[in-house]
Amino acid sequence: MLILVVVLVIFSSITKGKTSVVLSTVTGIVLIVTAIYYIVWIIKTPTKKESDEAL
């Protein structure tokens, strides 16, 4: 996913006109989707529960 973002940023900076705008928009959407994916992954990841029992 990171490679895709890098490629989209490079192509959007090289091209001009509507193509540049479209590639920039797609890059933004990909970054937002990636951020949402990681937030959901962090929330779903189980955490280690410590017991309250004395050792």
C-alpha cells in the first residue's frame, strides 16, 4: 500500500492538468482508507490482560 501511495504521488507531481488532480485525489483516498484500516486493526487487536491475583 505504501508503494502504491509513493507511485501515485510521483505520477501526480510529474503529470499536469486533470490527470494530476485525479491522481492527487486518488492518493488522498488511498491514504484515508489506509488510516481507517489501521485504526480498525488497532482497535481489534487483543490486549494482554493482567490478572489481579497476587503471586
